[in-house]
Amino acid sequence: MMTEQSAKADARRSAQTAPQPDPEAAQRALHDAAAHPRRMPAQRVSQTQTSEIAGRNVHRAIDQVISEFDDPDAHKVE
């Protein structure tokens, strides 16, 4: 089981042994990214559903029963 103190010590050791940042590599990466802009979004965006597809949004009163789970007594077989 790792304690909070040992977790902080591990994080400190890992930060000390991590490679140092290279400003030249960062500049090259930024230059390459600017030279090759993305032509398409990373994820395709679907069209919002129109009323023909989705139907009409009906707002009901709070006390109106809309399923058998809201009023189970009304749906009993006698």
C-alpha cells in the first residue's frame, strides 16, 4: 500500500529523472504543425436531427402519467 508521503517521493524522483525539454525540438514541432494544417476535423460531426427525423418535443404536465412505471396501479389486471 502506497502512502501519501511515498507517492510524493516517487513523483519527485520521477520529475528529477525526466529528460529536460529541448527548445529547438519544440520550435521544429510547431513549425511542422503550422506547415501541415489539418484538412478534416479529428472526429466527424453528425448533423443535428431535424423535426422530420426526431418528431415533436412534447412537454407534459408534471402530474400527467406518461408510463406504467409512473402510475403502476392504473395498469393492474383485475
